[in-house]
Amino acid sequence: MIREKETTLYLGPQHPGITGNMMVKLKVQGDTVVKATTHVGYLHRAFEKLIEQRNWLNAFTLLCRFCVPEPDPMELTYARAVEELDNREVPERAQYIRVIVMELARLQSFMLWYAGQAGSAGLYTLGQWSVGDRNYILDLFEELTGGRIYHMYIWPGGVRRDVTDTWKDKVLKTMDYLEKRQDDYNQLMFDNTIFQKRAKGVGIVPKDKAIEWGVVGPPLRGVGIKSDVRIDEPYEVYDKLDFEVPTAEGGDIWARALVRKEEFRQSISIIRQAIEKMPKGDYYNKVPNPMKWVVPEGQAWAKTESVRGEIGFYVVSNGTNKPYRVHAKGAAYTHGVTVLEKILPGQNIADISFIMNSLGVCPPEIER
Amino acid sequence: MINDKDSQKIVDYIQNFARKQSLFVMAYGTGCGAIEIPATMTSRYDAERFGIRGAATPRQADVLLITGYLATKTLKRVIRVYEQMQEPKYVIGFGSCTINGGMYFDSYNTINALEQYIPVDVYINGCMPRPESVISGFVKLQELIQQGKADNGKKYRENLEWYRTNQKKIIKNWKMPDYNW
Amino acid sequence: MSFIDLKGILQPLGALKQLGKKPHTIQFPAESIEASDNYRGLHFNDLDDCIGCGNCSTICPNEAIDMIDLLNIKEKKGDSSLRPRIDNGRCCWCALCVDVCPTGSLSLTKDYIFVTEDPNDFLWTPGIDNKDAADKISYTSDVSTSISMYDRVPMRELEGKERVKSFAEVVLGYSEEEARAEAQRCISCGLCVEVCPENMHIPEYINAIAQAKDKDALRIIYDNNPLPEMCGKVCTRLCEDVCAMQVRGDAVAIRWLKRYATETAPTVELIKEIVDPQIEEPNGFSVGIVGAGPAGLTAAYYLALKGYDVTIYEAQAHAGGMIMYGIPKYRFPLESIDKQIQYMESIGVKIKYNTKVGKDISFKEIYNNNDAVFVGIGLQIPWNIGIKNEDSPGVIPAIDYLTIINSDGKFDVGKKVAVIGGGNVAIDGARVAARYGADVTILYRRRVEDMPADWEEIEGAEHEGVKIVPQAIPTKIIRNKEGKVKGVEYVMAKMVAQDGGRPRPVAIEGSETIYECDTVIGAIGQQADFDWLPENYKEKVIIERGKIQVNNLRQTGDNKIFAGGDAVKFGNSDAISAIADGFNAVKGIDKLLLNK
Amino acid sequence: MTELIKEQHLLDSLTSAFKIKGRVIRDRRVEVFADKKMVSGILLFAKKQLGFIHLAHMTCIDWIDENKFELIYTIWSPIEKIHLFVKTKIERENPEMENIDSIWDQANTYEREIREMFGIQFPGLIGEQDFALEDWDEMPPMRKDFDTKKYALETYYQRPGREDAKDVRETISERSGTKVPDFAKKYSREK
């Protein structure tokens, strides 16, 4: 074996193949990574600082921009933290609507993941399908909230607009369609030798280190640990719905893909149940005039399961009409830095964006 | 060879026609607006019909899409990318935040007006712009190219001093190679 | 896994089955998907519905909305004449501006394509730059979806049946919690300030209440109104008519909030402590004031603060003028007046009671002994109803009736009472009579909605069992054998529209009806009494149609004489206008004497 | 409300072991307030003995009025399903805090961010000085006394054309010829 010279390689910031810009500084020998260091900050917008300048309500417009592929969990988590501080009840109907929105967001994010995961393995057809079909979910969002990507729909106290029966029917129809389409996706992805060979045994997260490193969400379930905020600390009406939290063994990209594949099914099932069980009633517990709305002093921590894992908001109020401090911690915060730096050594350069896609690294969520 | 005006016009026409039909977009998603690019490129909106497709490196790209806010850290890289691109090159500013700061107008880390740092041919409004908007922006750019009005690179070259001053105002540690052609 | 995985190679070829399917690609530009009915596209503003409150500009998280003056909109009350202009280079289409718009004029449309070369184009005025977008409106807010708070916190009141038993105050006042909730509804636009004759700092004191700074609220109120307790209870509150919330919901209860703020200082000492009046050094000038009504008291208060030596000459035994004698005690209790007067006296205002100018003291004396004179005499002489047999016993002008009752006098109205008129005085008369157990009916020429009285007063009267007969024109008083009142004859009227005015009642022939009653209370207005003013002053102080002519600073034809209140032809005939007169006269006196 | 036995038990075991104050906030939420020197001990104890193996997040709050920084460590026990907040306040002048990335590797990222955003030093922290920012020479931006709007206005180009904007309240005041007294201005509408 020829000892090759160690080279420094910069992957990014110009499009490392994931949803956002970041840079991984690599020390490589041949095409094997020896050391990886993550550099972030290319998308730093100072969200947490800006929220302190807004009032409690209009801060929520910023939140969905935390992580672009899946904006809704941010809104929900913030809303829940503020509701806890303000002792504000959320009507049951709103809770069901929130669950539906969350799961639709999860689905559209999974479809982006299908495209990204397959795309980074060179399977471009799948991207054309799943991202094209993702528009049907975005159409549903558009009809409900008025926005395609940024919904700004879930806010403290409930949701902004009520759902209609025709919308519910459309959701159900779309679910039927997606359920069928997922088989097509899976045929292209999981039945494909190229994908199998690239995914199995690559990017392994060791089971004993996973929690230590801060792995959450599908990557954690991919090592066989059943952990999901929706069952660990049920929020909204998740405890009234029947769903499975899938796990897989191995901790590699394949295991994570299997988890996501099954979660896609579960999400569809959750949406169907929620639509069926949704009660009539209010959808919004009106907050006072937003300019004068004062949230009682206190600190609250709320967390939600997003497609990448748990998202937590730490919200501090000092009893004024503006948040004193809002700290958001997304799953990518650990996945994109600690975990990535730990598992990249020994991997192929060509697999890096494959691994990052599978971990759900989302740079805007890291630096905010 | 060709020195009378009329034949120059014909050559220009053909040249512009060819240019507008194949716009290779630098794949550099600088902000959240990049999330609508996959949708624009895939089956429902299928931007490849217009000759719009991605290019992996600046040397091969014609269009630089600034899809949203630019953090100062990114601005430095974007300038570098822009300067590496070959002429003719075009820049599209995408979303409110490239126009006047958008929702990050009071952020200490994002610039407000893109055309202060690199010349911009077309601005697309929206936060974020829908795929239809994006396509309209490209169509507008194509019109400009056909009319011969899009001369982004020339504008930059001629006003380099002014752009440099603005850029250096923001980027404190200017360690970049000089712009040469 | 074998080296050649045949299944894994062949399986993906299943994708070929999609070949025959119709693509879902949109044919641009021939085909386009219309945005959803709820889409948040570019703004549209209905310029006529917009009142320029600027709430959109305040909520905007991105400071994208400017309020600018559009020349084509004329100034009108309850409209700032400003309209929003959106900087689309800032907008994030969160639609919060739509959701807080109190009038619902602002909306978003289905248009979203906005592509241009010039970045300066993105500054645009919805409704002007996209006039034709009115039929593309998509995202709107109505009363249920808007986050503006349209429902007023109801005021607790005594039960109608309880009320008529005594003269206890009907309105119970807001509790702290209720006041905070009500104050939070205010969007602080300030449109109300302009219509208030006294231009009180309404958004500021309401905001102080919302922030639980009641003492600051009181201080702000006292800045230009020394009789807030009175205003908090009986003000005609023109402000609430133009409240931005009133367009689609209930106006903010500005008057009740003022009342709440005054309740934080139940004693004179507390008022003094909270308001902390800064009395300037005596400046050597003295001012005489005729009449201790709201106008006179206001002038006296601010003059005293500025270091003038102020003396009020009051004909009655009690200060307060019409608010003391003209307003029933269930609306404005005696303690409240006393407190306000005592506070005035504590900062150096001197009041000489039972001193009628022209009788106990001559006007000439006041005029000569002072550097300036303020006249705030009000209206005391009631107008005649102008019908036959009006002079019969049992016919009494409302203002006389109220004065008798308020001075602890007795007047027996009998069992059935007819009140003629539709103003606040008429309602007061009716409700007082009801408290003496009478069966009261109000006869009014026009419709109920035309009544100049407060709707709350009208409602209150109805709850107390007062009947209102609208469109009834009294024609004569029927006497009994002794010549006393036996009833009123009236005809029904129909409303006839007329050009450039409100509909006029026209009698319907043959509809004469007789209402039998023991007393008729006439309440169709009063006039001022100028007998006390010597002729040589009357020449200079121009009196036209029974009212004194004044300029903006309430200065009359005689430089030294200022005037205010109901007897002056300026603004409305209500207490807050009188206060404004007093307040502005102080500026005039300052200008005259100190040249400030 | 269910009885918070688990939570109370946890709190008792912590307070008895360390002589610290704390409280049960609600179900699944327990907080303890510790001196800055004790924090790493508590975290280690909670991780090894009580099963709080997951560091859910770590953040800093700038209490400028108190002249203190508050550091909050949120840890989670997947078995008990409880969040434990370990909170400590440190001086705002020359702030320094113990580095805990030997307990949790991922703490490194949080600490680097806090170092950059608040200027708190963590002795022994590995990793580049810059995290999200680059060539930043102002005060750490997340500190409360850093005015981001002022900085942005001064540093970045402000597109002209909006100077004719008017304030509704001022327009009304002007039209009616009155002035809002100075002491009342703080209650005027924010802009």
C-alpha cells in the first residue's frame, strides 16, 4: 500500500449537496477522510438576536426560516413554549390541526430527503418524482395557510385559519396518492443495488456513543434506540393517536433510510387518524393585542419531534411585550458538527454528502 | 471581417439568442430561497425547458442566483464565485432580503441591498418567490439578454472601484486574489 | 450479497412503467396554476375603507410599511389621511398587517409575480399601484379571524330594577383586570385625539393603564384635563365615535378607562401626590373668573399652576356649574365633584360662592381689579317648547327640574311624566323622574337613532322602564279644569329626506294622539343669560345669536375678556368642550399678559 | 394534576447530594440552581448516577440588569423521561465557566457558540475561535448591550426613498396643534 500525502480539502461552502451552505474542512489521504472539521456561519442571520427585537407575536414570522426544509416544527415549538409561559390553553381542534400540519410537513420533508439521499447517490429520477409530487403537499399548505413554503400558520394560542371539509378531503386524496407513490420511490431506492451497496455499512453511528454525541431522531432510531419526542413527552394530541415508532439496527445510512421509509407510512396514518378524530370547535385562543401582549415572567423549554430529530426552544420572558431570550436547538446542531466530525474519518470523500443527507444536516438550523 | 453595422446586428442577434437559450445556473443556494429551486427544476415546473440548468462550478456557469440574504461571511465567497465566472454572466437577486434586507434588515450579519456589492440584472420579489416567479424572473432575464441589455460583467469591470469600496466596507479581512480576466 | 445482484439491477427498471403517463408539468406561459383562494400575494388596500390608523405599520416585523400622506385624500375626522406604502424589499408576506387591520381594508391578493431590473421599484402603494387588483383579493381578515380585539369588556352596572330605587351610581366601574384587558385592546393610533376638543393624550394614558402604570395614566390625564373624574363619568366621548376599533367592532371604552384611572386616587391628597402639580412662582398677575363650571375651573386650575392669582365668582352655593346641577347624581356623585373642587382649592384656586356677578359684585369691579377676566357662565335659561298652554303648572323645563333635585329640593312629578326632547338632558330628566317612581315616556320628533343623546344613556333609560315614542311631535298641552297639566297631544311624523341635511320629520295628518300625564318636562335646549354684563362691555364683547364670539384663544372683542363654555360659539356644547375652552383661554391669557 | 413523585424524588436526591436549591416546575421539568463551581459535579452525577445521559441543550442568558450571565444546562433522562435544568449565574465581567465537553462531546459546539456570542471563556475548549461569525471585532453580539439595529443601520446600505414616512400619532398631534408631554412619550406607540 502506498502511503499517500495528507491533503487539505475544503468541501463547500458552495453547495456541499445538502439544504444550505456549510463547509467541511477535510484532511484526506487519497480519497479517505482522516479528519473533518465543520465550519458554519454562512447562513447566520442572528435570529435569536432579532427575535429579541420583535414582540411576542410578530417574532413568529422569523421562526419558520430557521430550517428551510421543514419550517413548521419551529413555529409549533415556539408557540408551545410561549403558551406554557402564558398559561394559554389551545383548543383541541387546533391541536389536531397542528398535528396534521406537522405530519404534512414531515412528509414533504421526507420527499425532499428522498430526492437528496438518492440524488447524492446519483439516482436523479427519484428527485424528479418526489420533489414533483411534493408540490401536491405544498398545494395543500397553500390552500390552508396561504403560503407554499413558509406557512406562518401555527402561532401561540392555536392556528391562524380554520380548516374546511373540502381541504380535509383533499388531504385524504393526496395521502392515498402518496401512499401509492411511495412504493414507486422505494422501488427506485431500496430495491436498487447501487443504493444498497452505497448505503450499507457507510456512515455508522456507534450505538454506545449515539446519545453521548447528541444524536436524535431517525439517526438515533437507526441504531435501535426507540426515542421520539412524540412518545417520550407527548405534545398536542399525539397521545390520542395510534402510531408506531420504527427502529432499525446497524446505525448506517441504510438503517436510517429504513426508519424514514417506515415513518413516511406512519405519518400518512397519523394524518388519516387526525382528520377522522378532529372535533368541531375553536381553532384559536385569541391572544391580546399583539403590540401590548405581555407574557408573564418565566422560562420555558418546549421540544418537538421534527423530521431530523428533536427541536427545542428555550424561551425566557422578563414580563415585557418582547421575548427576553429565545434559544433554539435543532437536531442538526449536533448532527452537523459533533456527529459529522466523529463519523467522517475513514469514509470516502464521495460519501460525505450522502452521509450528511442521511444525518439530516441542515446548516441554517445550526447557526440560525 | 465583419465591420458594417448591419451585419454586426445580425451577429449580435444570433449570439444573444443562443445565450438566452442556455442559462447555466451556478448551484450556490445562498439563502432559504434555494428551497424552491428543486421544485423549479423538477417535474412540475421543469425549468430545463427554458435551457435553465445547474452548473457545478463558477467557470461553467452563466447565471449566479442569489437566493436570499447574504451573511457577510457568504458575501465574501459569493464575490469570489462571481469573479471566477466567465462573461457573459448574469446575476439574479431572489427574494425580499436581497432587495432591501427583507426580514433581516436589522441583523448585524446580513447585507441589505445586493446591487451595492455585485451588479444585479433582475430582481425577483417574494419571500420566498414561487417557482412561477422564478421562471418569470428567468424569462425576464432572457428578454434582457435578447435585447442586449444584460451586460453584467461589463458593468462590474467598469465600476470595479466602486464595488470594491462597498465590498471592503463590509468584509473586514480582505484576503482575496485580485480580479483579473 | 452476490457480486451481481440481478434483482437489484432489474427492479429500478420498473420506473419505465411511468412512461405512458401524462406529465403534470405546467405549460408556461400558456398555462398557469391560479394561486389558492387564501394565497398571500402582493398587498391591496381599499383606500376608502382605510382610516390610516397605522396598525399595519406597527405590527410589521420588518418595518416594511410606511405611512405616507397621499394628497388625494382629504382630511376628515377619524382618518389620519395617511395610507400604508409597502417596501416589498422588506415584506415577508406574513400577513400580520392584514390580520391586525381594524377596518379590514388591507388584504393580500393572488398576484405574486413581481420581477424588475430596478430595485427601487419595490416601494409601492397598494391600492394605487395596483388599482385593478380589487377582484384578485385572496387573504383577508374578518372579525373572527382578525387578531384585533373587537369586543369591549362589558361594564358592570346596577340592575335596571335596582337602579330606580335610589340615586346610587349606575355604572360600577372596571376592576383592575377588566381595565387592563380593555386597555390592551387599544391600538394606540391616536385618531381619537383629534376629535377630542381638549386633545387629551388618549393613547398614552390607555397604554399606561395597559402596562399597569395607573399613576402615570392619571398624571398624563391631568396634563390637560383637571376634571377627569367628571369626564370619566359623563363625557360625551366624541373620541369613541372615531375609534379604529369601532369600524368593525366596539370602540375602546376610552371614557371608562379614564374613569378607572381616576379611581386610583380616591382622595385629594392622593391626587396631589400622584399628579405632583408643579406650581410656578406667583407672577403678579391676577385673573377673575365668572362661573365655576368646567370652563371656569379648568382655566382657574392651569392659571393657578402658572402662578396667577385666580378668583372664581360663583352664583350658586356649590361649584361645578352644569355638572353639579345639570347632571343627575346617579351619573356623577356629589363626592366626586367635591373632591375635584377641593383639589383645585388645594393648589391655590379661590372660589367665592353665592356671589352672583351683577348683583353681589359688579362686573366692572372684577374687570378693573384683575389683569384678565374669563367668562364661563354656561346656559341657564331654557328654551320654550313653543306649544300651546306651555305656561301651565306641571310643565317644567328639564334643567330647572334637575337643578331642584340636585339642590336637595323636592318636586312632585306625579305618576305619569312626559319628557319632550331627545338629548342627554331629556334622558336625565326622564331617568330622574323614573327614580321618583313615575311612569315616564319620552316624546321625540325624529327616530331613536337620530337622538343626540348617548346610546348608553338611551339604553340605560329603557332598562329602567322609560318608554320612548319616536317620531312624535307635541302639538299642545292639555289642561284639566284647574288649569293644571292633564296630558300632551302629539302627532306622529314621517321622515322626509331632504337635500344636504338629515331627514326632516313631517307630521302625518290625522294621527293626533293624547298622552295623559301629570307633568311635562321640556328639554329642548337652553340659552345664556347676559343681563349681568353692562351695556358698555356688550358693545365690545360681540354676542351673536345668544353666544359670545371668540377667537382660537377664546379671546372676545375685548382684549382682557376671555370666554368659554356653553355660552361661547366654539365647538360643541358639552363639558369637554368647556374644558378645552378653559385650557385654551389660559394660553390666550398667557399670551396677553406674559407674551408667551 | 398528578402527583409529581418521580420529579420530587429526583429533586431530593440532588439537593441532598449537593446542598443546592431547586424546584419541580411541572411534570417532567425539574430545575436546580447551583454555584458555578458545582455545575460539572452535578452534571456528572446526574449523568452517571441518575441516568441523565442526554444533553438536550445548553444556553446562556444575559441578565444585564443584574450584571450576570445565566448558564442553563438542560439534560434529559430517557428512562425517567424528565428534563433537568441545571442553572448557574456567573459574573458578567471577565466571564469564565468550566468546560464540560469531557462529559458530553457535543457540549463543545454549544460552548464555542456561547464563547462567540456572549464572550464567555471556557478554559481548555478546543476548536477555532470563530464559530458562526468571521472577523468580528465588535462586542459579542448576543449581549444585551449590543444594538443590532444601530449596527446594521450604520454598516449596511439603506435604500433611500422612504424618508417621507410619517408617524400617525405625530401627524394627528400636529394637525390638532398639541404636544404629547415628555413624560408621556414612553407610552406612545412604539415605532
